[in-house]
Amino acid sequence: MVKSVTYTALPGLPLVEPGDDLGNIIAEGVRRAEIVVADGDIFVIAQKIVSKAENRYVDLNEIVPSAQALELAKTVGKDPRHIEVVLSESTEVVRFRQNVMIVAHRLGFVMANAGIDESNIAHDDGKARVLLLPKDPDASGEMLRQQLQRTFGVKIGVIINDSFGRPWRNGVVGVAIGSAGIPSLQSMIGAPDLFNRAMRVTEIAIADELAAAASLVMGQAAEGLPVVHIRGFHSEAAHSPASVLARPKAQDMFR
């Protein structure tokens, strides 16, 4: 049996501003790309445009850095106000060095700088702005899924992806920070392998694998392709949110 999964970036999407109807923007992009949405299709949406639509901007000029932020800035070398925003979104500073802080985000992800940066956002009127992750990426994904399902009259899945670095590996990859209508994590424990030996520990991060492949199509810089349509993926596993992908600290061997 030949398997095929196709990834198509939606061209010509406008820059997203706070309060924009992101679902409608995506729907217009789908029509412009002449895609007929079908049951089981998945949309992968870059975190940044979700955060922009939800107005997750912070003006650094309004931030007063704490003593902890000022102390960390001596080593990290970043604006203490930026560090203060990272701390406000985090529950723990795991590691830090020049130019980077690894923190436990309040959503459970262990990541660089709490996912906060200044790239690919406008800095109009002299504002030094940063953009936070969505407050609840799974909920954001579910709202977009419901809206797109009503628009197209079919059942779909949605993934909100972001770029993460990884311990012991160079480079960033796309990961799912929010999802709806898909199995984010599939347990293969008990399933037989090729030689009928039961698998003991294997779980598949389905949402992350889909997000990573979509990132290849999106690009990481000035490509301007923040939404990718996926067709051909199928799984019988139960749907689960992306939050299940965050390993609890009690199970983390490195914290």
C-alpha cells in the first residue's frame, strides 16, 4: 500500500494585525489556492500569526525589570525588560548563558526565551515590542477548527506550530504547541513489531511530526507562508491536545 501526504502552503496571506479574523483570512487563502477542503484535512498555522491576531504584544517601554531580570541580563546580554517578560511567562529558569535562556513556560514547554522574540513583527512608532505565545494554544486551535469546519462543512484538524531548539541537536524544528481534532500523541505500547514482539515504551508525537514537516514548507525567515494545508494523513488514535506532549517535570531526567 502506497502512502502519500501532501503539504501545501497558502500563498498571498496578508500581514495579520490584532483583532483580525484569522479564520476568515485562512479561508480566503484556501479559496485563492483553489483547494477544496475535505474531511480529514489538517491546517498547520504558525504561532506568530495566532499571537498577532490575539494581540499578544508587549511594549517593552512599559516594563520595569525586576532585580532577577537585571542580574540575569549581566550574563545573558539581553535587554533586562525583555528578560522580565520572559520571566513573567515562565515558572522556572532551567539554564542560561550568553544570548539565551532556557525556561519552563507556564504552559509546560521547556524552551528558549519562553517563545518570546522580536522577529517578524513590526516595530512602528519607535515601539520596542515583543510577542508572547497564545494564552491557550489548544483553545486557539479548537476555535479556529470550529470556524473552518463551519465555513467548509467538513471535519478537519488544526495544529499551531512553533520552532524549538533541542538538547544535543543543532538547529530548530517545528513542534506543535496547540492542536485540535488530531491525535497529538499515539501510544504504540503493546502493538507488535515486524517480528511480533510487543512494543514496550514507544509513543509517537504525531502532532510534532506533522508540525515539523509543515515548517519545511513555511520556512523560517521572510517567506511569508504561515499556513500549510495537509492532506492524506490518517490515524485511528484518539484525538488529544498538544498539551499532552509536554513531559511533566517529575518524569524529566534532566531537570
